[in-house]
Amino acid sequence: MPELYGNTQGLSPSAKKTLERVYRRKVPIDVISSLELSRSLLDASREAGRQVGALVHRSGQVDYVVVGDATRLMLPDVGRLRAAEGRLRGLRLVHTHLFGEPLSKDDLVDLVRLRLDLVAALMLSPEGEARALEYAHLLPRGAGGLPYRVFGPLHPSRVDVDFGALVAGLDTEFARSAQLREVRARDGRAIVVHVGDKNKRGAEDAAEAGLRELRELCESAGLEVVDAVVQLRDGVDPRLVVGRGKLDDLLIRAAELDAETLVFDRNLTPSQSSALAKLTDLKILDRTQVILDIFAQRAESRDGKAQVELAQLKYALPRLAMKDDALSRLTGGIGGRGPGETKLEIGRRRAKERVLHLEAQLKKLSKQREERRRRRGRREVPTVSIVGYTNAGKSTLLNTLTRSQVLAEDKLFATLDTRSRRLRFPEEREVVLTDTVGFIRDLPKDLFAAFRATFEEAADADLLLHVIDASDPARELHARTTEGVLRELGLTDVPVLRVYNKADLLAPGEGARLVDGRDDALLLSATHRETTRALLERMGDLLRPRFEAAFDDARSSEPLVDAPLEVEHEPDADAEVTLEAMLGARRRKKHRGVTAAS
């Protein structure tokens, strides 16, 4: 029995038989629709009182007969036949429009999303006859404007189109376009999307700041951002996030710009990700996935790699159930006969086992870090941690102060592994300066939990340098985000010195207003060493009690300001600086001094 697709409920037996007879029609390759097929569709549409369509293969065979409602069709899943990039589907849709309306937005979205050879609408008159035909086909990438072209309406007797020659030419053009296409970014082209509550105060400013940051995140992850879209609405759609009409616009825009990824400036639920992917056939990412991908690319240490993998697994676990149905096939063989475990269940169980293993491994590594900090504390070596929003210039400041060569790039999350370097003040005073992972708003909970041990490097610090990008319009939001994370880590009792960085990018007088009347704030440019002198003086004043406790030397009680302001910087080291190396160097200097005196 031929299968009917779509809205088949309520059809009379006679209407069903009329629809099933559509499968008997054969369509020559040189026409869009044969007279027999058009007449069968018109008869079925009149009897059913609904839109009726046929998906016709290039061989002329009708593969699917679809029933809709009065205004639209819901096409079935046609699989991935000929769906490779740069190729058409090999199917064309011929369907009826009951009220004589032209091709609808839904028709054009289906054309783009499914990459159909062609979509044609038989426009019915009030008497139920075909008074006109309108059709559309896709255009090769780079043709400019919309990704499709619409023809008509034309009288059915005047449609003089050789369909076979048309699709053959389109296939050739698509293949040539794919060969001549520019080399893409590593992970493709993306459209970033922000959905906000229009009733919230400052919604437009928040959307602008959110999209700017999301664009930077995507570029750091390797995506080429080709467009940014904002939708402010009364509430986020619980299923699709954006409205259905906006989603159709995004799909057409993606086809126009040759984008294959949609990135949302929010964390999507598993059901939202699944629904969006099914309706668009595009790759759907949320903010968390982009951040996780950046962390996976940048993590170098054993700690960092384990932390990233743990966060990725915790993110993926609730989403495994939303994967393709093909994962639900039963396993076979010994131990797998009968009901057994599905592939999905096996994947979930193994992921949980891996999570437990990684958590145990991270606990062990955390204890090792804690022991290193305890040894450092016993020797009374002051520690200064550099904290702040991502891409605020923390690594650049570390390099400038210590003449190191730590990786410092103008991109988000360039630093994922803690780096410690030695900074020597006058009179044998030494400090361990630590660069930490940057913070970001709405940091995924699993990622924060995984990297909590790394953040704890700042827990034993004697001083925190809170670096803020003074040139960023959202600097106060970034500062509040960092302060919130520090509160969550329980570091409110540690002295904090605000360091407004990138002063060279500010308008005249703007930097002075930021630090005017504040004892806990400084203005500098981390790329210019001469601007760090005030910072070094202030650090020395704040760390004086620790210096006095650290060194049993008569000179250690002298005020730091009486000593020369020139600070001796240690060259970069491949490994993290250790306390034993510091003390060994100091003992060798004292031994040389005793030998010279004797």
C-alpha cells in the first residue's frame, strides 16, 4: 500500500484513494510537471480540501505524496540523498495552493533547507482549476542577493522550461562554485544570534555587548562570523529560543551567506538544541560549547586537559538522549543478546565511568598543588596572583614585570594553565607572580567546577592584581563579574589592587577619571614598562609586612621607598619557578659574599 505523508487525519476513503493514485504518475525529465500529475494533484486537493504535493525524483518517479492543511505542507524526512555540499537533492516539489497564493515563505525555506531541485506551486482558481504556476530554484553561492530565484506566476500552458537541462546546468554551476570557493576558516562560517527580553532595562546595550563578546569567542574558537542577529521579544521561546518566523529568516540568511553554523548567545537546553538542529539542518552551538572548544584547543598541562575533558563530558551527558535514533540499535553477540544495552546506554555508562576517573585524577593533582603552596607558605615567600576578565592583559603584564615569554595574544582565553614567575625587588626581596585563567560572564557551572582547583591558586595569595581592560565599554560589567567569582571562591579577605590596563587606548583624561581619588586603583599600559613603576611601588608597600617576615636581614626593615625603584627581573623559565630554586640562588649569593669578605 503506498504511504501517504503529512496531515492524513480525517481524510475520507475516497480522498485517500485519489491521493494514492498520484504515485502512478510518471513525469518526463524535460518538464516541471506533466499534465497528468497536475490533474491528479488538483483532483486530490479539491477532494481533501487541503494542500497536496508530490516529491518527484529525477527519474520521473513520484517518491512521496504529502498532505498538508489549507495553507502549508509539512514535508517528510527525505534522508540525505545527494545532500553533499554543492549538490542538489535530486527531488522537486510540485504542490497546490488552494487560494491562488504565490510561493510562501515556508516553500522557500523548504527549498533552501532540503536543497530541492525546484519548488513549484499550482495556484488554484475559485473553481478549483490551475490558473497559474510559480516556481523557484536555488542559485550557486556567491551569486549575490537571495540564494534562490522565483519565476512567475505563469499560465500552465506557457511554462516553457526544460527541467532536465535546468538542473544539469545548476549542478555544473554548483560544482564550479564549490571548487572556486575561498579557503574557509578552520571550522567554517557562522551566524551569531542573541535573544533577549525586550522588557528588561538596557536590553539593547546588553545585546550589543553580548554579541561583541560572542563574536570574539567564535573567532578564538576558529569560526568565521559572517553575520550577527538580535531578536528582542517578550520571552524566550521554550522550544526554539527564537520565533519560528525568525528561524526561517535565519535559515535563508545562512544559505545566502554560505554559513553552516548558528551560535546562540545563551546556554541551550538539550531539547532546544535538538529541535533547532532538526528544523534547520545546520550545526547548532551555544555559548558553553564555544567556550569548551576554546579550552580544549588551548589546554596544555595535564591538569588543564583533564579539567576540559571533565567539563565536556558533564555537558554532553544530558544531551546523549537527544542524539540520532541510529544510536538506539541493540547490540548483539555474547552478553548482548536479548534486550541488552542500547548503544546510547553504553555510551552514557562509559561517559559516567570516565567522569569518575577524571574527578579522582583531579583530586590527586589538586592535593599536589596544595602541597606545593604549603611548602611555599612555610618559606614565607610572598605570592601575588593576577586575576581578571579574559583578554584584559594579564599575561602581558606578567611578561612585562618579569621579562618572561609567556604566551600573550589578543584573543579570549589565550591562557588556560597557571604560570608562575619570580619577581625580585631590591634588597633581596622576592615575590612569586602567578598568572591565572581569565574569567567570563555566565561561565558554565561544570567548567567552573572543573577549573575551581586552578582558581584556588589565588586562594593563598598575599595580594591580588585585578586587571581590567580600561578601553572596553563593558569594563565595569567585567569588573563586577570578576569580583563575583572572587566572592564565590571565598577570596574577599585578600587585598585587591585594581589595575586599569590599556591606558594608551583611552581618550585624553578618561583614564584619570577612572582612578581619581582611589587608593586601590592604578592606570597603566602593560606593553610599556615605564608605566609599571607606580604599580611596583604600590605592591612593595602592600607586601612590606610579608617581606619583613620573609627575610631575617637587618635591611629588610628599611622602607622599600628608600631603595632604588629599579626592579631586577628574572628571565623566563620553561617550568614553573620553585621555592627551592629561589632559596638555592640566594644561598649561593650569600656564600659568594662571605668568600669575598674573607
